[in-house]
Amino acid sequence: MRVAGAFAIALVAQLAAAQIIDEDWWKNTTIYQIYPRSFKDTNADGIGDLRGILQQIYHPDVLGIGAVWLSPIFKSPMKDFGYDISDFRDIDPIFGTMADFDALVEDCRKRGLKLVLDFVPNHSSDEHEWFIKSVAREEPYTNYYTWLDPKGFNESGSPIPPNNWLSVFGGSAWEFNEQRQQFYLHQFTVGQPDLNYRNPAVIEEMNDILRFWMDKGADGFRLDATPHLMEDQSFPDEPLSNDPEFTSDQWGYLSHIYTTDLPELYDVIYGFRDVVDQKQAELGRQMVMMVEAYTSLENTMKYYGSGDRKGAHFPFNFELITKFNNETTAAELKQIIDNWQNNLPDGAWSNWVIGNHDTSRVASRLGREFGLAAVIMGQLLPGTAITYNGEEINMEDTWISWRDTVDPPACQAGPENYQRFSRDPERTPFHWDNSTYAGFTTSDSNKPWLPVNENYKEINVRHQLYEGPKQPYWIYEKLIDLRTEIAAVQRGNLTTSTVGDNIFAFTRVLADDVLGWGLFVVVNFDYAEVTADVTSSVTLLQEGTKLFYETGTLESNYIYYQQIDPSSVTIPARGALVFRYIVTSSATSVAASCLSLLSAFLALINL
């Protein structure tokens, strides 16, 4: 009887959630990052392409994901694998053609998927027409980039850089151009000269690029490397960081107080948002603007906007990447999550990122079980969830030899230190099946651009799809279902707690709910299985109410919809469990509301 009643309430809750109309589609969805080079290769050159994405776009669609975000696909000499753009308005032939892009847009529209593109505002390629004309001092391009005279000349007559600024990828951030007889600034590779955002013409050029891709069908953008947009125009030396982990030619050797997080950059971001909003009104469809900013929590929050100026819809929340590791305690995780939530500006929307193409995969950082716990939290904490392709099947990093290394900062670091700086391990080809090269390419002659992980025969989409619910794929799909089904996950309050020293828990409950589902998530930080009384952590739990099991990490012994007494919950070592439970003001209101809402539903069916 209790189970039947629970299912009735579940039906009502799902109906209520289905009636929620939110034009801001980006709020309650999951955004799925595709790294195009590694997703699917259809022309057998060993590099993923747009036709591969089109061929496999059913995958995020079937999972229930609402939007896909593509890392750069624009024309590029590939010195930084697409982040060095030589034409912001064209597709690189490696990935295909503009017709391929148009076909992808059309297919996404048919499926109801949103398509988000990377926007790289900080720099162009040194092969871009703007830079070539800037070198030649052709107007209006003369000052499109940051140029400075040498500080002087050394004993051998070689020009000395203007100051001590360092590139993120190592070495001086200045490169001397013989033709112009000046240094240009590049905060990344030598082939990525920094654009000059003190020049209004540069800003308008970039605004036009945003407009171009929205007209082509893009539903929004992720802005890359935004903290680097502005530099101090007096160009002083930066102070030493005094961090013994870095040598004098590595970026961490200095404190970057003159090249990152300058107050002026936020106005540029707010201007981009104005362009997005204007085009949104013109085209009549909702857009999203996300910002990548590895910076302090205080600076991150500035990206949301200031006063009456709107900023990003949200800056990426990297707290679960930069601060959450295997040494973190349950209490520290609670503090990390609470600090983010408490620092959000009024009305700001949250988000959670646990991995990307620049960070070791979560299953490798935390372990397969604890990594899945992070995936669970990323999907069910308040706000938008961001998934890096491969997290849904628990992919791990791939060891890359020095011979196979291609990532610029790793190559710059040399054979002794390359592994410390390489991003290659998390960028290796996606695992579709257990065929040669994990189904990434059909080529026999061309190997994939990076090696495929040796574990692909067990960790791949096809294997997990047919192995059943105790697989990461099915766990992930269930999490997406919960985001869709339970209104409390979409817009409910968050309450965090700890139980003892090793258990972190949180609930999602609608504040004004008199009848509906609450969601309860519990994470075990211990390296041993724990049975605990979690009753005090479950918000608005009525006496005698059971928890209904939904999903959990790989070592969970519960089965779907099993009723669990909250006074005795068994959590696997380094694992997580997800439950739903009934939230109601009283037993009387349960019965009355059930009858009322079910009657309304039956009447609707009869119509």
C-alpha cells in the first residue's frame, strides 16, 4: 500500500514538474562538452570531425541531455589544436565544411538539442589576416595586437623583451617580429598573439563574430580564457610568486597581477552579453553565454554582472575541480559547496563542472567509485550541470609517452617534465565500442591523433549499454531523468550536512511544497563501507517515511525503488547513493492533494 501510494505521489510530482515552463532552457539542462578532435572520425584521417558528431549526436540525445557545446571547430593551423584561430568565420577543413555545420544545426533543431560554440576572444592565430596586416602596419589593423619596442639589446645584439611577463605555456610572453621590429604579446603559444582590447575596433570585430554564429544557428557560447583579456598598460615587471614548484621560465614563477583579472575586462564581458541579448531578441530564441575563468571566487562572481550591467548567464564553477580531491574531508566539501552558494549574487544561477579538456578526468583524479560520486553531485546540486564527453561512461586518463605527446605546454616542458603539464591524457579518443580504436575511427592506416586507452574494451558505450543498470552509462542516464522528473532538482532549495566525520549529504526540496518529492544524496568519504543513521540530514522527512532508492555508485547493493529506513543506510566505500522521499505537510494533505491532482489528471486524459 505504501509503495502504491508513493507511485501515485510520484505521478503527481512528475505531472507538476512537466507543467513548469522555463524559457531559460540552459537552467535545468545538462550541457555536454564535445571535444571534436576526439569524438568520432568519419574520413579515416585519425581526427574527429563534424560528420562524426552528426553521426553520433543521438548519443547525448538518448541520454536526455539538452545541449551540446563544441570545443573550437574554426579554421586554424592547430598550433594549439583549434584555440589558435586564423578565421573566426569559417570551419577548419580538418573538421569539415560549413555545409557540415549547417547539417549539424538542422539535426540538433529536429532533436530539440541546443548547440553552443566556443568563443576565443583573447587571441587569434599568427596566421590570421588581422595579424599579418598588423605586422605590416596596415590600417586599421596596426594596433589590433599589443606591440612594444625592445627594452634594449643584449651584448650579441638580440632584442630584450619589454618586461618579465611569462606565457601560460612557458617561456617569455613576448616574441620579436623581425618585419615590424617590435615584440608582440602572446599569453599562450607564440602562434597566439593577444588581441588588444583597448582598441574599440577589436571589440566590434569580436561582436560581429558573435552575431555571425548566432545567425548561423548557434544557441550560445562558452568564452575561453577571459581573465587574460586586459593587461596593465604601463607594462611593469610582475612580482615573483616564490613558489618553489616552478622554474623561472614557467608561468607559476610569477604572480600575475598585471596580466590577469584586471577590473577593465569585466566591461568587455558585459558588452558581449549585450550583443547576445540583442541578437536573442532579434532571432526570438533563448541564448546562453558561459565564461571560463580560473580565478578567485570573488573575481568569478564579477562575471555575473554589476549594477544594471548583465554579465555571463554563469561563469563556470570550477570549485569541484580545483578544491575537491582525495584528501578533501566531508566537512571541507560541505564548506566548498556552501561557499559557492553563499557567494552567488542575488538571482544568479549556479552550475557545476567536474571535468573538461584541460583537466585530468574525474575517474583518474578521484578513482572510479569516488569519481562517480562527483558525477552524481554535479548533476543533482542546484543549477546547470556540465559534462565533459566520457564522464557518462567513467572514462579515465590515458598514459601518453613523450614520443606521442602533442600538447604545447607539455612539449615546451621537455621529456623530463612533460607529464606534469600535458593535457593529452584527458583528450584521447572517445570509446564507442570494443572494435579497433574503440570505434573512434575505421582507418587501418592512420592511427588516432592520440592513443586510445587500453581499457576501452570494458569502458565503452556499447558494452555498458548492454551490461545493464550497474554500469556508469545507466547511472548517468538515471541522473538526467531525475533532473527532468523532480521539480525539487530543478529549482529546489539546497541543504548540506555531515554525519560523523566521513559522510557528506545534501537534500533538494521545494520550500513551498506540500506534496512532492524531495531528493537526498549521501556520499561516503571513508575507504570502508559504512552503515549510518542519516535521519537528521533529510530535510522535511516525516516520521516513518522511507527513502526510495534511485541510483548510486558501482558498489551499491540496493535495487531501484527499494525502500530504505533512513536510520540504517549502507553506503559503499568512497561511494554515493541517491534517494527520493515524500515531502508533505501532513498525512491529510497527502490524501487530499493526491485525490485532487489525480482527478484533474484523469479529467485531462478524458479530454
